[in-house]
Amino acid sequence: MTSPDSTPLPPEPITSVADAASVALARVVVSEHRLDAGDRQIGLRVFVPVDADTDADLDTVVYARGGAQPSGAPCAADVALLATELGARLLLVDYRRAPGHPFPAPYDDVLAAVRGVAARGGYRTLSLAGDGTGANLALATAITVRAELPLDALLLLYPQRDPDAENNGDYRWFGNPHEMGRSAESTHPEWQYTERGPAQPPGQRARAVSLLGLPPTVLVGAGFDPLYDEGRALASRLVRDDVDVVFLPNPTLPQDFQREVGTSDDAANALQRAYSAFASLIAAAHSRS
């Protein structure tokens, strides 16, 4: 668009955090990589800020995307925003998804990705993050590696960790569990990413095992979310087990609000608060190293 005298108008300024999120992709370099995990290869989508010093070791975050459905695809704007907020290398794990690949395949892939990245080295700090089902996978992985591979920080956005969650207050409040998609075999997380009994992954056993030794954690909830009670219970467990935790409840926001960073200032501001808290934990790790 030009003015009447044909002089080009200056670009409109970024006036909101949501606008900043929408242009975050222009501020990262995205590349695709494959990680050899023995009998298979795991895809990694790598986000690096354009102004990062790639000759230096960068803070690195392994991220497990949520989405209980096989079609749950990365919403790149929020991932790019996290990379730019941290000034870090972010590795988005393309783990195998149910129902084609039920438990333990997704958990195995995230665990293998973290171990593979750690084995390669070349990072300043190593942290783990995830949202929804991916947050459960991140928590399970952090529990598994806490003795062999101390992580520097953990970011969990509305973790889905309780296979019996239909019994909690938020599920009853939000309606029939079947209407929420939790009771059908094709969509229920128990059939997709968990298994009852001794084989149940550590993230799902978090109610029974100690969480002592987990890294400092940012735990993000959403008030309009059937997972909200699960998040509050997990925050209490982390405190009881002497894990440093920042709990951000966001009582007015819906589940998966990070997918709305380009359209909602409330969602974008809440997400930036979470990312800033995560950045503070990583910065604190610099002083410990």
C-alpha cells in the first residue's frame, strides 16, 4: 500500500506480544536433522535464533510437542518464540505417535533424543520442555535420567499425567469424559502414551514415586482445562519433594493457549511469563556451572 504521493509507508510497528510471536519465525533459522537411535532414526526440528553465536556452546532445550491425536502438528510460532526468548537452540522431537505407535514408543523416542543430544555435547546447559501429552513425556524422561544426566531446568505446560483423571474435579466440571475424548480407545491417553501396571512410564507414576532430584521446574496450568487439577496436584508434589517450582495457574485461559499466541494478547502474555520464568532458571544454571 502507498500514500497518494506514491511514497511507501513505513512498516507498521509491532504493538503487542501477539504480534511479536507472529514474527518470531523470521527471527530463527529452522533446520531438519535425524538422530540415530539404533534401530530407528528420530527426527529433530532445530530452531536457532538468527543472532545466536553458533560458534559458542548454546543453551539447548529438547521439546516434546503435545497433541494426543496423530495429527497434532507443531505450532511453530510458539516454539520459535521460546527459542528467541531464551536465545537458545531448541530441538523439537518428532516422536512416534499413537495409535499407530502406542506406549512405550513415544516415551522411548523422547528419552533417546535427550540421551543422544547429551552424548553429542556442545551445549552450555541442557533442559527439557513439553506441553500436554508432551509435558508428560518430558516429565517421564526427566525422572528417568535424573541420576545419570542432571538436567538444568524443566518446563511443563499443562502436563497430562493421570490415567485416572476422569475422577478429578475438573473432568466432572467440564462434562462427560467421553465428550472430552478421554474414554474412546482411539483417543484415550492410556491407550496412546501410557500403560497400566509396572510398565507404566515414570511420568504417569509421578503420584507414587519421589520427584526428588528433578531440576528446577516451571509448571504452567490453564483454568479452563480438564488437566488443571492434575497440574495443581503435581505442583504440590514437587514442593513436597523439595523441587524448586514456579507454578503459573492462568485461571482465565484455556488448554493449549500457546497455540493462540498470534491471535490473543492474553495468551501471548501468559506464554511470555512462562518462558521468562524458564529463562531465569536457565540463567541461574549458568552460575552453578
